Amino acid sequence: MDAFMLEAYRVTQKTWTATGELQKASGSAAPDLFEDQRMVEKTLDLTPEQRQLLEDENRELAQSLEATLDQVREAERAILEIAELQNQLMSHVAAQAKETERLYEEAVATTDRVREGNLQLAEAGRRSADTRKWVLLFLIIASLVLLFLDWYD
């Protein structure tokens, strides 16, 4: 029966310690917790060695819970930092998407302008050939007229 009571006391102590840590973290107080603990200690009648073992175990458990709480806080801090970095990344990606869209539109417009320029160059080349033909025809006719006028005189 003594082992059963010792185990019951350990479970109760672990529960109180965990509850106390949670209440410390949340900032709430529990005055009834310590009163209940004193009542259990009175009913168990533990030897000083057993009491010392229980207190050491409670201290270790409290340290373990504090370490776990510190790890949780560190993980929370890391998650918040990751979320902030993700928000920054999303804003940069959105800005890059807008810039990419603008560059695409400029590339399409430039391609259209180059196509129009090529058409204008082809038209200018055709007109230049037509103009050369007319100038050559005019010079030939003018030469023939001069020859005729020279012969007629």
C-alpha cells in the first residue's frame, strides 16, 4: 500500500507542478493548489528520505517543463520570424510579377514596332526602286529630246 501511495503522490505532484507552470505562463494564480498539496502531504506520512526524493523529482520535473516551455517559446519565435520572412518574400514576388508583366508587355510592343519598321523599310525599298525607274525614264526622255532639238536646229 505504501508504494501505491507514493506513486499517487508522485502523480499528484506532477499534476500540480504542470498546473503551476501553466498558470505561471498564463499569469493566473491558484491559491487552492497549495492547500490541496498540504492536505495530501499530511495524509501520506512520508519519511524524510522519501520526501526529499519527491522534492528532487518535482524540481527535475519543473526544470524539464521550464526547458520545454523555453523550447516552445523559441519555436514560436522562429515560426513568427519565418512568417515575417514569408510575408516579405510574397511582397517581393508580387513586385517581381508586376515587373515581369511590364517587361513582357514592353517586349510585345517592341516586337510590333520592329515588325512595322521592317514593313516600312520594305515599302521604302520598293518606292526607291520605283523612283529610280522614273528618274531613269525621265533622263532618257530628256536626252532624246535634247538630241532631237540638236538635230532639228
